[in-house]
Amino acid sequence: MTAAPANATAEVAVVGSLNLDLTARVRRHPLPGQTVPASTLTPNPGGKGANQAVAAARLGARTALIGRVGTDPHADTLLYSLRSNGVDTTRITHDGNAVTGTALVTVADSGENTITVAAGANAHLNADHVDAARSVLESAGVVSLVMEIPLDTVVAAAHAAADSARIMLNLSPVADIPTDVLALADPLIVNEHEAHEILRNHHLTAEPGVDQASALCRLGVRSAVVTLGARGAALADADLVEHVPGLPVDVVDTTGAGDAFAATLAWRLSQGDALPAAVGWAIRVSAHSVGRTGAQTSYPTLNELTEPAGRGSAPHVHRSEASQV
Ligand code: RIB
């Protein structure tokens, strides 16, 4: 086990959820009212916050997670995964009155998943817990905020880190985030459907991709990244608008690929990369992750990524088909 030293300054601090994923593998997803057989049922460490923390740590980032779990055995499973990957878990608290978050994940042969989340202890992560972790947030290069915890907690974390860290906001699922917090996002990360929903809420429309990224910047975010699945990602900030193409991959399981994307972005931005180079890395890491099962179990180490090719110093992954963030 690679134990992370407590109180070490974090390059990446994540505020978000931890879930035990119960993953059923099926040939195809059931329609409403249908029953289908599963070939396997596997417990996997998951949760969008914990996934990001593990993905960043596996790439070599000093990473801390601020979150909340129950006192049940599932909590031990999740903490073990984090600690064995070197994540600082000293700001994860235990709730004696709630069970650890649980996600029912169904993955079809196509690699596509459906996920139902029972928030459990994640719903009890509050502003006091954020305040207790203030030293970690203030020391971090990038603070990544993940939904699946109360919106008030996300807002408190954004305010706590606003003066010291670069704030990334993965607005998945879309929530009614206050304008002043949206304005701190650098970047806001959403997929094309979430971008459509946010823009529609502001009575705007834009074509999927760079148009959406530009429109999100006009809403006030400092920068925006719109993930486009197989087509890669679009990004925009005050100075540039760019499309970074996807990579060919064999899709086995898309669970947590978006979390790997966000984590990689956080890590590369904490290292001083420009946004296009960071997005190039994020596409490559998420493409790697969809080739394996599970979320945290699918994330590559830096050594598992092959030699630099193409854009900047980003690694290259050889596969066929599509990245599915
Ligand atoms: O993004 C994937 C994650 O979403 C899963 O690990 C599941 O726990 C849900 O939070």
C-alpha cells in the first residue's frame, strides 16, 4: 500500500462522493418492466469524488479527498482503495447515522452503463466538514468539485478555495449552481447534453462542441470543457476555442471515464499545462480507462500509458473505436 502522508499539501484536492458500486454485467439493458440476467455481479469502489481522487493519484498527483462515509464495511472497502492508491483520506469523516453511498451500476456488452445512486452518507457532507478541511483546500493547486453531494457543500468549498486554488467544477448532473460559483469554474466540465441543459436554462442554444464551450464562457465561467464522447472534447476560455479529437478505443466499460477525464485535467492543470494540452492528456487517460472494467479498477498509472506522441507531452494510447466520456 502506498500510504499518503497526512497533512501533505495536495496538488489536487477533490470534494465529492464515495460509493460502493454494485456492478451487474448484462448483454443489453432492460427496458422498463423487463428483467434480464446478469453474467456477473461485482462490488467495485466508486463514487465520482473517490474515482477522481484515485485516478489523479494513480497518475502521480499528490491528492486528497474530502468526503463522508458510513461506519459499515463498505466504507472500509472504499478507504482501502483510496489509501492503497496513495490518496490522503484524513479529511474523510464517518457518519454513524447513514450508510455509505451505494451505486447500482448496470453495464451492457456495448460498454454503456446506467447508474442509480443512493447517496447515504454523501448527503451529509456539509459546510462544517469543508471548513475542517480548509487547510487542504487552501494548499491545493487545483480543487475539483463534484456533484453527488449537497449543493450547499459545493458552494462552501468553492468559496473556501476561491482565493487560493484553481477551481474545477464537474456539473454532472446539472444543478442550479449560483452564478458567483459558476464564475469561479476554470474550467466548468460538462458533456454535450449537460451543456445543452445549462444553456437552455439560460434561454440559449448552441451546436454541440466548440459553440457550446464558447456559449458557456459567455455565461461567465472562466473556461469550459465540453466532452463529446468518441469525438473528443471542445474547450474555450477568454483567448481560445479549440476542438481536441477523440482517440480510437475498444470500449469494455464506460463507468467512471468522465471522472478519469476530470482527474487528469486537474492533475495536468496543477502542473501548469495549458488547457488544450491538459485536455489532450484527459482524453488519452479516459480512453485507456474504457478498455477495462469498473471505475477505479480501470484507471492507468503513468507507466501504463505509452510513449509521448502527437500533442505536446501527452501520452498515446493504441486502440480501435471510440472514447466515451
Ligand atoms: O461516474 C461514475 C460513478 O458514478 C460511479 O462510480 C458511481 O458510483 C456514480 O457515482
